Amino acid sequence: MKLQTNVYTVQLDHISYPTITGHLENGAPLVIETNQKQRDDPQFWAVISAILQAKLWVPVSTRLHQLFDTDWLVPAAD
């Protein structure tokens, strides 16, 4: 399996529409960017709130600081 190097592991700390803040495993703060589709989706905000309450860790893109829509799944090796 190929190691994913473009992923931060983030635990959510606070939600204040449209901003989501969290922290990395080393404690560094991170602001997670949301796109327009996410901002307009009440289901998205309900799920994000549940993730915050459960204190789950989520994958976030290192380049764009956005949540991965594939969760922790990685592409199959060719």
C-alpha cells in the first residue's frame, strides 16, 4: 500500500459557519476550508457537528486544507 503524504490528521475543535477549526496530531491549529457545496448543505453541517461531538479524527488535504470526500479510503494500487 502506498503511503499517503498529502493528508493531515485533524481533530475538530470548533465550528462557526462557514469556518471549521481543528488541530493536528502535534497540537498545531488548522483552519479547514469549506467549498460552496458544503456551505449550502445542512446535512454536511449536521455530520460535521456529530464528528466534533464524537472527537473523531478526520483527513484533511495538506495543500488545500479541505476535508477529503473519500474519508480515509485510498486509491487501489495499480
